[in-house]
Amino acid sequence: MPEQHERIPDPSGGPGAPDGSDTTGATGWSTSGPDGDAERRRRRARFLRELTEARELRDRVQPRRAKAARLRHAMRMRTFRW
């Protein structure tokens, strides 16, 4: 099971800041500045690793479906025109 991480409040004034300096997006994560970008990239990298792991697990436990998916992908690649 993936580990749960607590959100750290944004020191520049989170949602509902009186001065209107809300720098959090719709997800509630701060995205301003280089620290926000680095954190977003870390979260994205973790998500993509978990997604890849889940796909590999599905392929191992459902080999027939994985083979069909490989064949469909190969057909798409053969019929793709540049």
C-alpha cells in the first residue's frame, strides 16, 4: 500500500489568506517558486513509478490480457503514419 504523506502548509499564506496571496492550486499544493516545482516533480516521479509498478503487476497476474495489449500496441505502431 502506498505510504500517505501529510501536506505541509504553505508559509506564504495558504487558502483563505487575508492578503489574498493564495499560491495553492486546486489540489491544495503550493506550486510557486523552485521549491514548489521540485516538490511537484518529486510527486509526479513517485506517481509514475507507482503506475509503472501497477502495470507490471497487472501484466504478471493477467498474462493473456498483457499479450493482447502488446499485440494491439504493435498493430497501432504498424499502422501509424508519420
